[in-house]
Amino acid sequence: MPRYADMSKAELETELAQVRARYDEMVARGLSLNMARGKPSAAQLELSLPMLDVLDADADLIAEDGTDCRNYGVLDGIPEAKRLMAALLDDEPDNVIVLGNASLTAMYDAMARLMLFGTQGAAPWNQLPAVKWLCPVPGYDRHFTICEAFGIEMIPVTMDEHGPDMDEVERLVAADEAVKGIWCVPKYSNPTGATYADEVVRRLAAMDAAAPDFRIFWDNAYAVHHFSADASEQDTVLDIAVACAEAGNPDRYLKFGSTSKITFPGAGVAAVAASPANVAEIKRHMNAQAIGHDKLNQLRHARFLNEGAGLAEHMARHGALMGPKFELVCRRLDEELTEAAVATWTTPRGGYFVSFDGPDGTARRIVELAKGAGVTMTGAGATWPYGNDPADGNIRIAPSLPPLEELDAAMDVFCCCVKLAALEQLLAA
Amino acid sequence: MPRYADMSKAELETELAQVRARYDEMVARGLSLNMARGKPSAAQLELSLPMLDVLDADADLIAEDGTDCRNYGVLDGIPEAKRLMAALLDDEPDNVIVLGNASLTAMYDAMARLMLFGTQGAAPWNQLPAVKWLCPVPGYDRHFTICEAFGIEMIPVTMDEHGPDMDEVERLVAADEAVKGIWCVPKYSNPTGATYADEVVRRLAAMDAAAPDFRIFWDNAYAVHHFSADASEQDTVLDIAVACAEAGNPDRYLKFGSTSKITFPGAGVAAVAASPANVAEIKRHMNAQAIGHDKLNQLRHARFLNEGAGLAEHMARHGALMGPKFELVCRRLDEELTEAAVATWTTPRGGYFVSFDGPDGTARRIVELAKGAGVTMTGAGATWPYGNDPADGNIRIAPSLPPLEELDAAMDVFCCCVKLAALEQLLAA
């Protein structure tokens, strides 16, 4: 079969008839499948069930420093949990503040503090005429929602397989002191799966910023979320803390992470890691907001994951479940769409997403068609600020939730919808 | 023995010598006792240990609405937890948002939203030239810390056994649109133990406020924390939600509460209850901050406390441990200080504190003396905004943490220090 672009109108019409017939069959099957969000599957959740037995009524509930984890106290986390989250965030326990159940809340609260109080002596951001933020695209919709909530103007910056376009980032950051920060998912990025190259990390750390209080929100959500247990098939990312310190900008970054996709999403432990000056500032503000976070859940996690030493083994089990799903997605895309040559997609080695680009102007139509056949995708546009993908081409594929056989059926539908939308567009042109 | 005020100088000097000798003996004993914070005792924490067995690896982890509590989702809480927290907050489940581990965080976040975004269409408070807040005194230091964090000017209002001085509250609230709210601990107030009279609640709900966005932060921290299981010996408080609705000010209040002093402080569940309009507004803002809170902990609590039906029985066990401690405190104060007539104190029927008033100008000295004899009290001044008790007379006594025998020893020290400070003052005059 030739590329769609090389087909005659008659050939396109024949193909359309076949694809539409297949689509109609799928609609008739009355499927209900979901590839919308990066939710772990039931099989993944079962991996952490033994954690619920770690703390029972007979357990020792005293942390190693003598803290009774059943009572008030400890603003920044018990030592065991600090070590766990330091392992996850590639940092020292002293630089870690253990928080509540979600890194999303940690990031929102960090942004709220910057708006209300400023940082390291600079003016509160809500007193400024404008605050702007760089958003590598495609990116994570919940990051964009935080900016929108605070009225922060988002500026998209193109991502490639090495991270954001650093020429563009450097130009924007140097030119405008209203540009106060950037979202980064440095490893297995949401949704492209790209991992930042060392040079990208170094340039982020060292670039001249017009705003002295420029901040990198380093959302290392997929820090240990490899598909393979073989180190040679895992991505690594340079430590932003070390890079910033070496570049003489030690306070430029805030690292965020959680165990949401390690143990139980929503019932895990989150943390921020930062420079000593930023840790002190955050704790000073937090002192009015909290007495301490859930130390029993900290203890439960620290013991279950052996304070970080058990992470690799536990994540290998996740990888063994996730790897085949991503393999399936990429294989089906390849089988169905390579010949037609109407789309491109990423092939990550970890994380939760495949980023898919169809023909410009088809993403909304593809998602609509899939919905019509019972397959829910992430909304088209969600990977761009304000939900506005100017090319209307990008779709985030989230293969984690459905079991393999359902995923296979969902990819059948998705690929058929891509072809249908592409053919409709070519014939309408 | 006569009242100290009626003693001659010679009598005072004799008494001082005796009291000082007793104090010196106490110092020599090298005690280390703590009556500083409202922390439950080890015996109280043990009451909730069975809760740690509620969810194990074999438990049903699905909420009644089909939600898998192990995975993402549910912004406002699973139905079981909403019913539990509605029982605690004397409200309907539909008006409840179940939150994280602490009502303190719930209150801080609520204040942060008012500062950043305003409420029900009114201007964000941080855009106003001044925001003022009424603080019934003596009151709770962490409430004051929240105001200080946001630069809110605090205005003390006198408390009596029926609640805040409502003539003064009404005058201040009607006169100045910068007065945006009031802290209330309506039942077994921190630290006086007073419960608001029905008439006080009705006046708070109905009073004319210059600020249309005036808000009552209704911190019902001790809603079910009675010493007696006998209803005739328990305080009740009128529902502020009903009172506000009846008065035509349905959005004036926000109710806060948590299970911190029911199960495990810091590992419990908090909630806010509010009018439908406020619930909708809070959820709209929270949508950027959270996907959902810890549903496993919600499920654990809902099952352990039988969705609220088990609260009374569980709290009776707490009361059986707390009651004797408060009885001891009040008995020792009575035995040691009534004749000298140098102090007054409250005798609450629930909650966590006794409010003590020594002679004006002695509170700091008493706390200092107690510290010197190994007994840590809540800092003098802590019960007033900015730590500034103008009379320097009020001290919060927190009897919950020490076992009875330690509490007895601590009260020995405390009463001795009160007499010593009073005598020093009388002789210096």
C-alpha cells in the first residue's frame, strides 16, 4: 500500500470506504475503553498490597529518632522517609521535605507561596504586572492548570527528544524579567517520554535569567519508572541540583516527586527537594500551614520500600507490566500507520505516555471518532497551554490502565480513527 | 491562711520563704514534664490501634460507589468518609469536602484562597489596603500564626463563658469593611473550654457586616471531645450553618474539623463543610491543587468509626482518660491556690485545655519558673495575637499528654510557681 499522500483520489475513496466500514463495525461492538489518564492498572496496584500489612496494630510505630508516628509533630518528615524520598529525587535527605499525598499539591503550594510571598527577598509575584512561564510542548495539562489558576501567562516552547529547545528558552529567559520559570519533566517526559540531555540540564542551570528569582519546577514524576530492569535500557538524567550549584545558581530549582505511581496513587507520599536556602524558606512558610504530614504513611512507605533500597526491585515489577503495553502500542501504530505515513509517535523507555502526532488539523477529529467507537483518549489540545494545540495534531496515548487485550482493542480503534480522519482530510482538500 | 492580698509584709515574707524552699526542692528533683501542647497521651493513641488492622492486603479496598481507593480520583472524598465527617461537623454529606491530614492545613489553604482569589465575586483580599480579623482571646496560637503569615491585622476580642463579647464583635464588624472574619472554636474552646451560647451563634450569623465577604472560620476542633459519656454533662452548640441560612447569610461560615484527636494526630482525616456556593467555589480552586486526597485513609477511618455511628463510643473511651486529668488539674489548683486567691481558671467539660489567669504581670514569670523546675508550659502570651497578652496573666494548661502521676507532679510545680510569682510581685510593689 502506498503512502496516503501518494494516492489518487480514487484510491483514497476506496481506502476511505474500507476504513469507514471497519470503523462502523467497531462502533457496533459497543466498546468502553479508556486511554485518557496515566493511571496504574489493577495489576500494578496489586504489587503494593503487601504495604498494607507493614503497619498493623502490633507494629513498632516509633521512627528511628524516637518520634511516635501516631502523634503530632515533625514538619519535614521522619528520617526514614527523608532517605526514601532522597533516593527517589536523587538528592540528600537534608535537602528533602516530605509532604502529603501528591506532588501536584506540592507544586501548587510552591507556586502559591511564590505568588503570595515571593522568594529569597524578591517581591511577591502577585504584586508584579505580569508573570510568565515557559511550557515545553507537548506537556502535562495539570501543570498548565496550575499556571492558569494563578493567572500566569504561559509561553509554549518546542520539545524534541533531548528536552526543550534551549536556544528558544535562553532567548526568552534572558529577554524578559516577567518570565519567572519553566515546567520540566526531565525523565520520560509527559507525554513525549523524552529524557533531558545532560547539555540541556546544564544550559537550564547556567542560562542568564533576567529574573533573579527565576525557578525551574523539576517534576521528576517518572524518576524510577523504567520499562526494563536492565540499566543499559534505562534513561538517566543529570542532577539539576548539582548543575545549578556548579553554575552559581544554587537556588534556581525545586525538585518534586512522589510515590503515586510506585505504590498507590493518592495514598502515597510526596516530597520537594531544594537548596538549603529554599528548604529553610519553605519550612518557614509551612510552619503556618501544617504541624506535620502523615508520619504513619511515611513509615509504611519507608519500610515497604526499604528506605529506597527496594525501589529498583519494586519498579522492575511495574516495568514488567508496563513494557509489554508500550510495546503493543508502538507495534500496532507501526503495523497500521507506517505504510500510510500519516503520523509519527514516540517510543519511550519509561514513564506513562506515548506522544502521537497525526496530520495537522486532525487531532480533535481523531479523539471524537475514537469516543464514538467507545475509546476515551486524553482530550486533543490537552498537551498544550490553554488546551490550544495550534496544529491540532498532538494526542497523548496513556496505555497503562487497560489490560493488554483491551489495549489491543483500543489501539485497533485508535489506528482506524487516525486513518479515517486523515482520509477525510485528504479528500476534503 | 488568709488571701495573699490581705497579708502583711511580714506574713508575705514568711510565705515566700516557705514557697521558695519548696520550689528549690522541686528544682533539685530534676523533673522533665510537658504540659505545653494539646497532644493526646500514649493511652489515647492506643485506643485507635485497631484501626491499623482495618485495611490489610486482603481487605476490600473498593468504596461503596465503586471507586478503587488505591488509585487516582475523587476530589471531595469517598461517600463513606463524607458521612463520617458530616457526622463530626454536624452537617450533610453533600456539604462536606474531605481533605488531607489536618484541619490546620484546611484553614491555611482556605485563607490563602481568600487572599489570592477572593470569594463569591468579591476582590482578592491581597488587593485590599488592609485585611483585619477578629481574634477572641484567649485563643489558639496557630490561628494567629495563619493571620500573621498573610499579613492580616488581628484585633483581640474578649471571651467569656458564653463565647466572644458580641457587643464588641458587632460593633467592629459593622464599622469597618476591612474586618473580614473571625476565628471561632465554638465548643470546648481553646483554651477556655467555653462553648458558645445559642444566642452568640445567632448573633454571629445575623450581625450586619460592612464586608459582604465576611467569613466565620468555625474550627470545631473539639466537636465530640466530651469528658463524660452522659449527654447531660456534655456541651452542645447551635449549628452555624443553620443559623447563617436562617439569618440570610448562607455563605458566611466555613466549618473545619478533623479526626486528629479522635484517631491519630497527623495521620487522620480533615474536612471542611460549607454552603453549596462555597463548596462549589472551593472545589473549583482545589481542582488545580489536587486530584484527590488519601482515599485509603478515608476508607480506614470510615470503617473504623462506622461512618460516624461509632464516634460516641470511641470518644467515651477518650473521655474516660481525659476526665480524670482535668479533674486532677482543677482539684490541685483549688487545693493550692483558692485560699491565696491569686488566680482563676476554667473548668471545662471537654476539649483539651484549662485557661488559667494569674495576677497581672506574672504569666511570663510563672512559665519561666516552671521551666526552671523542669515543667514546660505553653509559652505565656501564646493565647494572644502576636504573642502579646497585655495583662501578662493568661496561661494555657494542656493536661492531656502526661500520665496522671506525672501530671500530679507537674501541677505541684505549677502551683508552687504561681504562688512564688505572686509573692515576688506583692513584695516588689
